[in-house]
Amino acid sequence: MPKQRVLASGSALHDPAASAVSRGIRSLAVIGLALVAAVLPTTMAPTMAPTMAPTMASAAVVTTSPAAAAPAVAASVSGTNALEASDPAPTLPDLSGLDYVALGDSYSAGFGLTPYSELPAPGCFQADENYPHLVAAEFGLGLTDVTCSGAVTANIIDTPQTTITGAGTAPVQSDSLSADTDIVTVTIGGNDLGFADVAAFCVALSPTGPVLGGGGVYSDCKDYFNPDQFIDQLAYKLETTVAPALANTFALIAQKAPNAEVFVIGYPAISPDIENIPAAGCFSSALGTGVPPFPENAFPFTPADTAYLHQTEARLDAAIREQAQAHGATYLSTLPLTESHSACASAADAFVNGISLIPHVPNTPHTGTPTPDPDIDLKLGVLHPNPAGVAFLAGQVTAAIRTAFADQGGGVGEEEPSGAPSEPTTVAPAPSPTSPTADAARLAATGADPAAALWTAAALLAAAALLLAIRPRRAAVPRATGAAVTRTPDRDE
């Protein structure tokens, strides 16, 4: 099938009278580039491909409550009604000394928390108190943590990973698995979808747009990725690229760790579903007045994009669940329990960081990601779980491990026959990806390929110049002249 493309026309003009607008646009370009440099390893060059938006059935998944987890972990999220449960914790045999291997990307690694270790390689930004470390400490497990910010499924399967700083190379994660492995946790797939470019594209100048991507001709990034019911670039990529990669990943984990309990942890919500959007909306500018101090944890996405991105997250959640369970793993869907704790929520309630710009501090490591503006950094951990969010994830995993090993009737460490994975645990229905109650945003992954970041820098700066040129005469420019969409009606052509 030939690639489909969205073509945007326009030229960059310089208007001395628009200096204030120009500074704002350049600053937003800084945010977009920094998101790519600090959030994901791969630059997504999406190809417009026709696809009917899939109608996915509600998935059966595990949604355990932190109240059933370790007291130290549950205490950090206690008092949140949506997360409380009355069921007592199951009786648990002694798990100390079991072999626990943690795999995955920045959501497993704890990107944004400090201090960081240099494991498994410099530049992985693996936090000393990520959820694998909290879980291992709770049970006294022997932890091998190979999580690394920026990881994609290939880095679990067979490809060493150049870390986001370029300072090291992380080994293939699945090489840490063996028949002696007792417990595996993994969070993966967001980077394969390419959310860094999506997030950068969707940063908006105002609640009504325009967005940074596409040369300023789109009021919402949904207009680009999902212009009608027959075209959805992210849904198409999820179906044709991400889901098969997830299937290969979980199959390999089951093969290399045939006697392990495998727990696949889904991504928490970056944006709320419809029920949890405040009356005033979620939008807030990352620039504020344009000079420091900048707003903390901003949410610069339009209402339409908040809904579209959450719908995409729900689709990703369903795809990970389907592939995990098909390969004998227990899937922990965190999306339904965090929709009221997104980056749109208040500081007291949020489990996920918004977007924060900070002044650059020379010679100070682990404080921010450099941007094209030498005086401004992007705070580490944007669109990633904050300490409360990491504690929540640890609570979910802890509760699932308690349930899984209690269900074994005390048979800790007993081997299951190779090639006969245990039945996946299914408890509560996940939100339907096409349901109007499952529409808002997430999917931040991790890290950055330096070459990809440079490519995106050029694109973003060009887009900023174009937006400056067209902004004073925006009303006079018909939308059709800004972008022409070419598509093939038959996917099989």
C-alpha cells in the first residue's frame, strides 16, 4: 500500500510588528522540541493511512486497589475514594529471595524521580525508588532492574539501546530472563506508538488553537491525525505496528521465563476522561507571561485533543491487554483508576506531571532537559508519573503479586511446565476505546534519539516561522489551502 501523506503549504514571512507573537511561538517550539528530546526515543513520521476506527469490546483486566497493597505503599495514595477497596489482603507465603526481573521503558524506570542510578547504563534515568524497587523492597525479592527510559519493544527483544544522553548502551532486556526467574514486570508500547511527536504536535497556543504541528493550520491535532471516521493515523499504527510488536515481546518473555508470574502494567492516564474534566476545562499555558517563573505542570492541549488522545490511550490499553493475556500474563490496567488523577487534576490529586519549563542552571545534573533556548530547560519527568503516581503503580503491582502467589496455595517457587502458561487473571472491565466516557489523553513514553530530535527541531522551528507568517492573516486563509489530504480508499491497494 502506498504511503499517504498530509501536505501543508505556506512560506515563512518576517513581520517586525509581531515580535511578541514571535517570541511566544518560538517558546512553544522550544516546548515541542524539548518534549521530543526528553520524552521519547523515536521520531514518528506518521503516514496517513485509511482505517475504520476499530470498535473494541470492553476488556477484562486487573484493577486492584492500593488498599490491598503493602501498607507503606498504600498509605501514599490513601484517602482517594476512587482507589479504596474493602477486600482484605490475601494471606501471602514468604516470597523473600525470589528472582524478580523488571523490564520496560520510562514508566517502569521512574523517569523524573531522583536520585538516578547508572544502571543498566548511563542515561537510562532509572530512579532508585521506581515501582520495581518499591515492590522488591516490600517482599524482599532479588531484583534485576533493566528498565531504561526510551525503551521500545525491540530493546526488550533483541536490540541494545543507546540511552537518551548517548552516554551508554543498555543491553537487550530479555537477556536478563531465565527459567529461574520467578516474577517479571513490564510496561512497554508507548514509545512504539511515537507519542513524543504526537505531544509536541498537539501543544496549543490557546484553548482554541492553533496547535504547534502542521505549520499552524490546525486548530486541533485531531484534525491532522483523525480528520474523519475513515482515517486515524494513530489507530492504524497501533493496529499494524504496535500490536504485533507487543505480541512478539510477550511471547519472548513467556519463552525465556517459562516459570515466572508475568505482570504487564498499563499506562496511567495523562488526561482525564470526560467525567473528570473540570467545568472550566483543562487547558493551561506552559508559558504563562513568557518569562520565569513559568507555570508548573501546565496542560497545553485543546479540549478536542484531550478527548482524542485519551481515546488513543484507551486503544493502547486494550491492545496491550489483549496481547498480554494471549501470552499468559496478568494485565494490570491502571487507566480506569487514574482518570481522575491525570495531569489535568489539581496538584494534590495528580499522579502524572504536566509540562513545566524551568530556568537553566549550568553544571547541575538531573534537573532539566536543554532546549534551543539556552536559558530555559524542560523539567525532567514531564507527562510521567510523579512520586504519588509511582507509589500508586507500586501498590497495584504489590496487590497483584499478593493475589497471584496466595492463589498458588503456598507453592512459592514451584515450577510450572514449560510451554503451558497459566491462565491470565481477569477481574474488572476496562473502558471501551470508542466510548465517549473514555476520551481524554495520555501515552507519554521516554527518551530521545539525538538525530530524531534534530529532525524535529528543524520541523518545529519551521512550523513556528510559518505560524508567525500566517497568524496576522489567519482569517483570510481558507483551511483547504493549508493542507491537502490524499488517501487511498482501499487499504489493500
